[in-house]
Amino acid sequence: MTATSTPMITIAGVSKSFPTPDGQIVTALEAVDLSIGASEIVSIVGPSGCGKSTLLYMVAGLVQPSNGEIGVAGRRVTGPDPQVGIVFQEFRIFPWKTVRENVMFGLELQRKGDARQRAEMADKYIQLVGLGGFENRLPKELSGGMKQRVAIAQTFACDPDVVLMDEPLGSVDSLTREKLQDELLRIWSESRKTIVVVTHSIEEAIYLGQRVVVMAPRPSRVVAAFDVPLPHPRTADMRTGPVMAELRGKIWDLVRGGIV
């Protein structure tokens, strides 16, 4: 399954097996091949437990494959890379830090710029995710959706080449989720980062993605990749239009054997 643009991420023959407490070996992923282009947004869907998140963590260098190779920007992935950012499903922000301090944390860790430049970069992404005016608030003063906006801003502020998102909007209500989808696409339109989103929502996968990659039940592999023929910017009517309905039906037919 190959992207049409210059590859930013290459996954070649990747498998991952885990030992179980009783001494058995479970194969989560088997011979996965996938290529993702520079500046592309790709959504990954599949049955629960099929290894979608494991694949994401291997691209991030947090988990090593049992077989095969993963490359990012022409470099083989052997461990975490500052040019690969990741947004988790949980709100991984510090409760004792303000919004601005949380967004600046990665910049400070990577020693990017001086204090003024880091503050400016943080404020840029705070505005982009719609949190202007909340710079000095603590996480306890924010809603769940606002906390996830902080996490998204924190990742993008570090200016990685690739942003990986593991079910990033799964813990917010449906209205907030749609707003965050639109804000994510707006950030992408300005930054043109390569973004990979793992999601359990087929509708979200289609709305966000330029391609939707479908994975099989365990041991998982890529069974299909669908181009999404929707123009940018995406609009609310596309959520219920004929393209959404047709693609959703095709993808659902492939994953109905598992729980999405």
C-alpha cells in the first residue's frame, strides 16, 4: 500500500510478537507494508485489539518490531526521535503547569530557541487550538476537550516532521470532537505536517484522512487503503454526504468481523 507522494514514513514487512504470562507467543502484527507521503494525513482503522496503536508506537520508536523495518524521512527508526511527535488518547499534561507552561515543555526539553522564542511558539499554537485567553490556566480549570487541545498544541509546537495521534479525540463528547477535528485540519492546512491518526470511528477516519488504511483482526495486516475524494477545506455537509456514506459502507464491510 503505497502513497502517491514522496514517502515520509515507510513500513516494510513489519511484524510484532509478544510473550504471554503462560509462555505463549502472540503475534499482533504480521508482515505490514505501508508507505505514507510527506504532508499526507492518513487514518488507520480496524477491529479493537488488531495492533493499530502498537504500529503507531513502533513508528514513534517506543516499541521495536520483531521483524521488518520502519523508516521516517529516510532514517531507520531505532528509538524515539524528536522529529516524530505523538498525541495519546489520555491527557498527558502536567497538572501543576499552566497551559503555556505545558505547551512550552517539549520546547524546553529540546532546548529550542530562547525563553522568548519558546513563549512565542507556545502562544502561536495555543491560539491555533482555540485556547487564547487560557494561557495561564491550570488543567484543573479546563474541560476534557480543552486539555486535549493543550496536548495537541504541545506536540505541534515542537515542530516535528511527523505527528502520530492515538485515538486523540476518543474521550471527548461528540460536539467537541467535531470541533477538534476541524481545528486539527486547520492546523494541518497551515503546517502541512505528515499526520497519522488511529481511530475507532470510521466517520472520523474519512473526515480527517486523505487516505483510510484498514487493518485486519490479529495477527493484523493492511487489507485495504481507500483514497478519500473530498476536497479541502472539509465542511460540515461532507459528514453526511454521499462520499462519506459510500466509503463508510465499504470500510464497515471489511471490519465488521471485529469490534470497531
